[in-house]
Amino acid sequence: MDLVTASASGLDPHISPAAAAYQINRVALARKLDAKLVRDIVAKHTEGRQFGIFGEPRVNVLQLNLALDVLH
């Protein structure tokens, strides 16, 4: 759902793990990387609930993109 409702500004710092998983193959293809590698990097940048109970798990998009940029 967050892929449809996210801000058009592109400044949203997080997306859901499901939204990230949906984009893994496209990102891997665009960056000429193995999808498993991208999946592993997404997993490393997935944050849990705040204090273990508040909110939902989320992927830090900024940190994820920086990690992917280092591979090029």
C-alpha cells in the first residue's frame, strides 16, 4: 500500500518490507546486481518496531540506497 500512498516528494525515509521486496528484482536489474545480494542488503536495512512494540517494521530507504551505491 505504501507504494501507492507514499509522498510524491521522494523524501519518505522508510517503506515497508513488503514494498521493498516487491521492488527487489527491478532494482537488481536496474543496478545490474544479483537479486539475492539486493535481498540481503534490504534485510540488513530493515528496522524492527520501535522499542520492540511501537509501529511496524520498515526499510530505511536512504541507508539502503547508500549501501547499494557503494557497490558501483
